Amino acid sequence: MLTGNKKGIPMEKKVSEVAAMGGEARAKNLTRAERQAISRKGALARWEKAGKPAIPQALRAAPLKIGEIEFDCAVLDDAENTRVVSETKFMAAMGMYRSGALSTRRTETEGSAKMPLSLAYKNLKPFIDQHLHSVHFAPLSYRTPEGALVTVGLPASIIPKICEVWIDADRKGILGKRQKLIAAKADILHRGLAHVGIIGLIDEATGFQDQRPALALAKFLEQYVAKEYRKWTRTFPLEYTRELCRLRNVPFPTAPPWRLPQYFGHLTNDLVYDRLAPFVLAELRRKNPPVAPGQRKHKHFQWLTENIGDPRLREHLWKVIGIMQVFEEWEPFYKALNRILPRFSKEPLLAMIENDGVAGLVTA
């Protein structure tokens, strides 16, 4: 065994002691924010090592105040933009203490539904069965906009149910003195939520309503425009090019190099992409920018999604071809196209969403 001095103290022990002393000294020199950042990084690393799903992050977060009750709320960046409240802050605001809730732990379940810690009291069980028997509570971890880890978040939709449990238990006269104070706050909170929904309150508190239109458009465009371009396959039928050449009095190429007038690209943007769906052409131009005057690295259709964008394009193309084949000249054709397949409005996005313009297309 290695020894570091004449007294025979093991070298490895001295090394570990020195390392510990160094760690303590370093910790003393760190600011609170730096210590929190290190702790957060370690927690996220342990989470990933355990093979758990990625932790969502809050797009917006803010305190939500109803009367004298105040707790943290957030809107997450997951697919549903889940609205959550911090369970720890919610319990503190309601006057709940974890020590009082440990008689029934969260690990106990009702069927497959886990128990919120704010309801983990034995005398609440009959009322939990009544109000939450069909609610599958899924506690979730999330990160604040700054990256701090919130251990447990409660889905906003479960808050009214939690209040109802406490209110009914109080009406039955089974609560202790301290629990009656919680029930009184639950009644205040429940009355506030009866006037304005919890989702709307969180959106207002966090300012998320200003971000909502942009996210609605982003989700809509994700259905049409892919994140990566697809391998080239023939998408535009030869009939489209042949009819376009005929109506524009341009010879249809029958041999290489298959050259067409450059302005045909502008015509196709007008006839096809600008009429396919709102804002899709602008998104395609963003994803597929010019690499030289009049040239792009890929065809626009290579950026359309395989399940929605591409099928909608093919359907639209054959409608355009059908209208083309009816007319002998460009002007009558173009007038009919504008009537049958008009361009989508350029009105502001918010107005389109309020008129259900985007939502209707998404679900169509």
C-alpha cells in the first residue's frame, strides 16, 4: 500500500481528503447562480443517463395570482403546449406541508392514476375516488425558461379537481383545523377559476397569448413543409408542363437539355405553391433559399412532407391541369383559376386564426 508520510496514512486517503477540501473551497467561491447551474447540469445528466424522455422546457413562465393565492405557472414547449403549475409552489400557496401528506405517498395509485401530493391525505380518499377516479394524473418534470429544473409540475387541468376534493371534504366535516384552512383557500381558488379558465389565466399571466398565433402557424406549416428535403422523384406530371407551354405559346421540349423559360418558375409559384395552403410558399422559400440568381439547391416540392404536403400538391396539380385543358388561351384560363382555386389571403396571421382559416385547413 502506498503511504504518504511517516505515520503510514494511506496516500489514497490523503488524496481524497485534499480533493474534498478543494471542492469545498471551490464551492465557497461560486455564486449562488453558478452553484445552481452546476446542480442543474448534474440533474439533467442523471436524467439522461437513466434513459428518461427529454425534459420539456417552459416557453413562458410567471406567477399566477388569484386573490391572495399565488403560485408559479408555465406553458411548455411540448406538442400540446401543456400548461402546468409547480406542485411545490402550489402546495406552499395553499398552506399544505409535505410532512402532513406523507401518510399517503404519491407512489400509491388509484388504478393506473398516480396521486398528486396535494391530495395525499388518508381522510381525502373517498372524495378522491369521487372526483378523480377517471383522471390519470401524470406528474412531469420541466425546465424553466432559464433552464432550472422543476421537479414536479401539475397539469393545469387537474387544479379545479383538487379544489373540489378539498371543498367536498370540508362540507362533510371531516377535516382537521389546519386542513380547513386549506379547504378555505381551495374554495377561493375554485371560485376564481369558475369565472376564467385556468388555461386562459396562465396564458395571460405568462404573456403566451401573444406567442400563440405564431405557434399555431408553425404547427400548421410542419404538416406541409418537412424539416429535411426528400430525395428527388418526379412530382409534376408532364401534362402540367405541356399545358403550361401550350397556354404560354412556348414550344414543349422533346429532347435534352429540356430547357424552359426562367419565368416558368414564377408562374408555378403563382399557379401552385401560392394556392396550395396559406404561408407555405414563404416557408418553402425560407427552407430552400436561392444559391444563385434563379437557382435553388433543391426543388420546392422536395421540402413538402410525405404524408400531407406531397399528396396535397399532387391533388392541386391535377386540378390545375384540368382547368388548363378546358381553355385555349392564357387569360380565360387564369381568370377561371382565380375563381376556382384562388390564392390564399395575405391578411395578418392573427386574423386568419380568429377566422379559423389555418385551423380549418389543418383538420381538413
